[in-house]
Amino acid sequence: MTTGTNIMAFIRRNQVPHNRRAVDLKIVSADKPNKAIKEHIRFTVRGDQVEYPDDVTTKTAALTTVKILLNSVLSTPGAEFMTGDIEHFYLHL
């Protein structure tokens, strides 16, 4: 079991500042018996409802950039390529 990191704190609805608004949190639970991690729980919030002053998007590479990268690897003799998956990146675990 992973220990907590005190990243999030809950407040009562009457403690929400007047210039902010509360949004609904949806808890989604999934049971995937054929996966390595069988039980999965995540929180979802409608992105158009979040009030946050900074950028909240996750940047991705354009399709053209990916095609150029893969073409370069495939056309280079003896080239090797590796990719990775980062788990729990936003949870700071």
C-alpha cells in the first residue's frame, strides 16, 4: 500500500472563497481481472469547470513530429529506439 503525500486537502462548501466555485468530483472504479493492476480507482472532474490560473493541459507532440522521428529511426542502419511509460506521474508517488 502506498502512503499518502498530503497533496490534497478537503474543505467544506461554505469555506469556498466567494470568487471561486466548487466543481463535482466523480469517483470511477474499475475491476480489470486481466490486467497487472486489477483494481483501479480514479477521480474525474469536468475540465471545462476547473478554475485554475495556469495552463492545465498536457502537451503532446504533433503527428508530423512523431512521423519524422520514426522515419529517422527506421531509415538509420543499426539505430535503436526505446519508449517508456511513466506511472503515477501527477500523483507525486
